[in-house]
Amino acid sequence: YVKIIDAIKAANPNAQIYVQEILPVSNSVSSTHDYIKNSKIDEYNQLLRQMAEEQQVYFIDTATSVAAEDGSLPEEAAVDGIHMKNSYCQKWLDYLKTHTVS
């Protein structure tokens, strides 16, 4: 990520750079997979947030646009618990439209 951000800054010093957090998965996926777990996603998101702060770029808390109260992806949001249905992608897009500068 840092190398990509540095390359963007070098090519366009005035670019507005946004880093989106990794979206959660459903509880059924998180509890049955060895490597796809919301606890790991949370850990990675904390690292991304820290990196964004260090690189002085924007970090976007996109999970709030689609997550259930417990922070997981609602079961009905995706057919496989990972890849969101169109209605949830629209929520994500709407969030991006209101939390970024165009």
C-alpha cells in the first residue's frame, strides 16, 4: 500500500487518496473459515487505518454502510456471506458518494 501511495503522490502530488477498509463477512463465514474471519479483518483494518494516518491519506470506514450492529455483514447481504448483493453494493456506493470529495 505504501509503495502505491508513494507512486500516486509522485505522479500527482495534489491527488486526494482514499484507503477503504476491508468489508466484513457474515458470521456464518467468519465462524467456519480458517482464514476469512471478521477478527482478522478488524486487525487488518486497524493496520490500514494506522498506515493511512502515517501516509497522511484519507481512511474511509466503509463497513458502517453495510454492517449489522455486531459489525458483521448481515446474512441476507450476500449469497455466499462474502460477495454482496446489488442492494448492499448500492449502500456502499452511496456511502462513498457522501464521504469523499469529487
